[in-house]
Amino acid sequence: MESRVITTTEDLATFCDGLKGERFITLDTEFIRERTYFPQLCLLQIGSSKEAVAVDPLAEGMDLSPLYPVLVDPEILKVFHAAGQDVEIFFRITGQIPHPLYDTQIAGMVCGFGESASYETLVRELIGAKLDKASRFTDWAKRPLSDRQLVYALDDVIHLRKIFELMEARIAKDDRGAWIQEEMDETYAISRFQINTQNSWKRLKVKSRDPFYLHMLRATAAWREEMAIQRNVPRQRILRDEVVLQLAAMVPESAEDLQEVRGLGNQLSRDWQALLIETLSTARVAPKESFPAAPPRPINLNAGQEACLDMLRMLLKQCCEESHVVPRLVADRDELEALVKGDLPKEQSHLFHGWRYEVFGKKAESLLSGKLHAMVDAGNHGYALKWQEMA
């Protein structure tokens, strides 16, 4: 397959025009984000049936807009591997999720390639190739890029075309296309990539359940997130987590009060100190009805419930082994625990809808209703746990 580097908007537009009629294209990105809030796109790789190109978004005068219609063209499937951060980049640039979209990592977990279904695993097992890992952690923002970096980057989209075609055939044979589509729609829903600064406090480890404290914590964390977005720097560069927790507890009312917050020092300019004090002052007088609810206290399972949870986990493992599906893609411990506690309404749980219901949910219902029993079966190679449905 031919390959080249695109460094001008005109060449990119010509390449994108040539994609008309393609059934699918493969995409990958190289980026850095150690010093920024948003990932900085450094290289974009695209593979078509005719060639593989590396688009340099850092080239002088480069405008990526000729690519935008392709990203949402309903006639061209966009194939990625582990697409989360790639999609985040495109969503930030265009405000849209690339569609239709296919993620070979999700497909791999649905058709038996293990927990992570890593790209390296798929390359090795499906096409018998070996990846050059040496360029994985290089500085993609540095120019010029070396030949080795470009070969590494382009190999990703070249191998991905072969992987997709082989995996697509396997999934069609197993009639699991609907499973994959359901998972893609859920994983890459636009709501997952929209930033809600009011929810940023939930990432912090909080012991207090006091409504006022949680309210002030939400306001402080949201202010930090907004400032980090505005300056495009990591949130920890604005305020460290422990400082956010202290501010919510102390609720300083002046710049002088801020100096008493341990670890804050001169981290904020006077203007930013004033903005923070204003934010805290506004939050302090907000009505109680606007305070966030404390998360429910964890309730420990009793011995009988723990045993039931163990039974569900064993059933899940065996169901997934039979269907060649990764267990965590079907259900995690929190879902199973909520099921045991009776806190998982069927209408709100994906365990009782779609392909997950066929793989596991139906048998889980039978187990919890007493219709499915575990039995120890003695065979030629020792004992094994089997499940028997009662009439």
C-alpha cells in the first residue's frame, strides 16, 4: 500500500475527495496532553483502500476542515482501535462524534480476544505481524518527524484495515453485528464527551456527607475545571485536589483568608483570587434546595448475600466463556451487587435488554428466582460446576 505525508490543506482536500466510494477508512491519532487540559493533536493517520496518509496538523497553514464532512459521511464507516481519546479530539475540533463508527477493541472483547483486546494482540493473532514499540512514547509534537515515527504511525492504520476485515467476517459468521452496534452506540454517545463542570467534584475522594460542604465542594471544583479549560492546562495546575477539599471546608471570604489555606501559597493571581472568592460567596448564599445529595452510604452485604453474589459471578464467568465474551463487558461487580440488593430496576439495567440478556441476564433471572441450580458434576478429569434449569 502506498503511503505519504500530507502537509497542506490543498493536498488534504484532494485526498478527502478521493475517499468518495470507500466502504470504510481506518483512523488513528498521535497526541500529547501532559501539559494541557485537552489533548493536542500532533498527527492524524488515515488508511483507505488505495493508500495510507499521515496528515500533519502542525504544518504551517494546515486546515483540517476538508476532513470534517468525511468524519460524518453516513456512507463511510470510520474504523478505530480503542477510539476514546481519538473521538475526544474530533469532538473538540468539530463538535460531532465521527459516525458511523467502529471500534475494533470493543469488537475484540465481544468475540473472544480477552479483557483488553489490545491492538498488539489483534495484530499478532489475526495477521501474524509484530509492532515496533520503540516510537510509541516519542515526542509527537517535535518536528521533523523521523522516518521510523512515520512508519510506526502509518502501520497502525494499514494493519487496522486487515484486522477489521477479518474481524467483520468473524462477527458476521457468529451473527453478532447487532451486539457490536449496541455497544458502539452506548460507548460513543455524545453525552460522554460533553464536559459538565458541575460534576467535576464527583472525581474527588470525599468522606463528608454534609450537604453544605458538598455544595461548596461542587462550586470550588467547577471553578477549577472552568479555569483549567479556559487556560487549557491540567486541572492540578490550577489547584491541587487537597486544596480544593480545604477550600470547600474553610469557605474563605477574602484574599487574606486564602493565605491560610495550606498548599495554596501564591498559586493564584490577584484576579483569579478575586474570581474564586466571588464564586465561593455566591455559592455560600445559594438555597439549600440546590445542594447536591450525598451519595448513598454503602451497605455491606450479609453472608447470604455475599454467597448469592459469588453464585452470580460464577454464572457470569461461565456464561461469558461459553459465548466468548469478556465478563466486564456484560456486568461489573457494582451491577451484580446492586442486583443482589434489589437496587437494580430491570427497566434501567442493560443486563435485562439486548444481547446481554441473552448471554447472561436470562440465566441470572432464573438463578435469582430459584429456577436455576448449581450442581457439582463428577467427570473423567475431576469435578466441575454445572447449572441445571428446574421445571
